[in-house]
Amino acid sequence: MVRALKPAPIWMTEIFDPVAGVAYLPDDDNKVAHRMVLPPAPTAAAPAANPRATVERLGSKTVDGVMAEGTRTVMPRLTI
């Protein structure tokens, strides 16, 4: 995923590579890119730690030539 932000008066570009677990921040003025290691992604089982959460399997679908497996986790509302 590439994201470009324009807070005046500079541009900031971020490049995320979740497969490799890294992010890059290009520095156009100095002609370098800073590489940062991303923290590991949470596992799919983490939301199910809440015993009241429900996990719905959404099935498989090809998106831009890549097979994706979908799930939806619903957390109950907190009542106060």
C-alpha cells in the first residue's frame, strides 16, 4: 500500500509491504529511503479471545488475481 500525504508545505510518502514486514519512507530531498521493520501482524485467533465474540467465515474470492479468505469478527457492545 502506498500512501501520500500533503501537509503543507511538504510531501510525505509511505510504502507498506506487509508480506515482507517492512515500511519505507522515501526522503526526496536527500535521495534516500528509510526502511523500518513493522511489528508482526496479530493472528486471526486474537479477536476470538473474547468469549462473546462471533466469527463469521465469508468465504474465498479472487481479488486482482490474489486469492483472499474473508472473515468478520463481531464484538458485543459494552453496556454501561
